[in-house]
Amino acid sequence: MSNQYSAIGWNRQKRIYDAVLFSFVALYLGVFSVACLIWFPEITAETLVIRATSTLAILMLHVILMIGPMARINEKFLPLLYNRRHLGVTMFFIAAIHGTFSIIQFHALGNISPIVSLFTSNTRFGSLTQFPFQSLGFFALIILMLMAFTSHDFWLNVLTPKVWKSMHMMVYAAYALIVMHVMLGVLQYETSIVYPLTMLCGVALVISLHLAAGLKELQKDKEGLSPVADGFVHVCDADEIPEKRAKIVCLNSERIAVFRYDGKISAVSNVCKHQNGPLGEGKIIDGCITCPWHGYQYLPHNGQSPPPFKEKVATFHARVVGNSVQVNPRPNAEGTEVAPALIPQNLL
């Protein structure tokens, strides 16, 4: 967390992430190209580029959309989530290469602008088998371009987290356009069922993972917690929370992160002010709750970001009775200081 923008520093995790990503891209393009040249020796270089980049971009987009629910289902996938923007930007540039070569090959040989040709060469919008599917891919690429160009936190700060998040949720609109782009294109130009079946399997997998992750989160929110006294609710035993980590509980339809640190317990809202990241999946670093998504920090006893930052999250009263950690589900005003609950010495 920093109070000024600076050049991205590639730490060890980012280097490994990017090395694996670029190695995969190179390997895929190489293997795909060799396979195409063996099976279709008459294929032109332009067609080879179009097919290789299209299949790679679609594969990467599916992976991008699956990372989120997979991280919800299994925490081992979280490292993929933290640097997902690298994958998204790379995917856009590959899709842009596909789009550029497609426009050049199919629309640059006439006497009008290629972009104008894209939208005027086929106007059969009322026909399923002759629908101008290329325009769908064009609009999907525009959405991906906006997301890629605004991926840096500078734009998140300028646009505000709410607007930025809403813009980047448009990836699902882009995905729907791409699915229709591919399926309609296959319907018009391909006879093999391999292409539509592969796409449908990908769509089914994305939907299934999102449903599975949603059901898991719903079950977590419905976990029965026992009211005790004075408005407090038993949420867990003290030894269930790892040191400098949290247990996430849902009270009154609000997720609360209950942290254990230095023999104390503090409870804050689970929602980071930066981008609604899950604070409870982070850890306490240098005395501050650190969001696992982008490193935003909050002091556990008052929910305030350390100066000069001004972000605040709601706090909750907590206490430890014996080994029982109890939280009052009524939130305090954001940034309200609450004395941490002390864990008995015999439990440390």
C-alpha cells in the first residue's frame, strides 16, 4: 500500500506467474501451428494466425472466468486470482491480433474503410444462419480493450471503485458476445461438431463452477451460530482461528472477519473499501489487516487505514469467554475504535 503511484515491481510471485503465462502462450501457438500445418498443409499464414489466436484467446478467457469461483472453492487457486489482470491484459492483446488479422483478410481488399465494410457487408440481422457474427466479436473486443486499458489501479482510483468494478464486470457481456460470435460463425462456415461441442463444454464448465462457488458461499452464510447473551453470538472457538488470520462468519446477512493476533481478537467488516475484496482472506502484516487482493490495510482495533489514508470499515464488539469467541452482530460506525478482546493466557 502506497500513497503514490510508482512503476510496477515484479516480485518473485509475479515473475513466476508471468513466466508460466508467456511460456504457455508460446507453447500453445507453436503446437497449434505445427498441428495445423500437418493436418491442413494448404492453410495460409493469415488463416493460421486467425485460428491460433482465436482459440488461444477463448481458452484464456475461460480460464479467467473460472479463476474466481475456483478460488472460492479451493484456496490453493488464490495465487492465480491475485495476478489475474496480467492474464486478462495478455488475453486482450491476443484477441486484438485475431481481430486485426480478421479485418485485414476479410474487409481490407475493397474500396471502403475496413470498419465500414465490417458493418455493411452483411446486414442480415434477421437471419440466424446468415447473422453478421463478426460485429459481435468487434463489440466484445471493444469491451476487452476498455478493461485492459483501465486495468491499472490508477484508473480504479480515478473512476472510483464502484464504477471501475461495474466496468470490469462487463467481461461477462464480452463473454456472451464471444460465445454468440463463435457459435454463429461455426454455423455458417464449419461442418464439424467439434467446435460447437467444445464451446458448449466451456460454457457449461464456467456456469457450473460459478454455481458451485455460489452454493458453497450460501452454505457458509447459512451456518447456524448460537446466540449467547447481551446480543452476542458464539462464532467459533479461539483455537480455530490461526494466528494473524481470520475466520469469516455471516451475522444478520453481513460477513464479518474475526481476526486473532498477539493474544487478542478483533472483528471488522469483511468488505475492503478498495474493491470489495475479502479482508478475512488476508492476514495481519505489520500490525494491519492486509487485503489479499491489492494490499489495502486497516488497523484491526478501529477499522481505519493508517495515515495518510482515509479508508474506514465497520468494527464490531467481540469478547472471549473461556474458549468461546463471541461477536455482537450490530456494526459500529466505520472507523469506530473498539478495545480488542483478550484471549486467556492458558489458551495462548
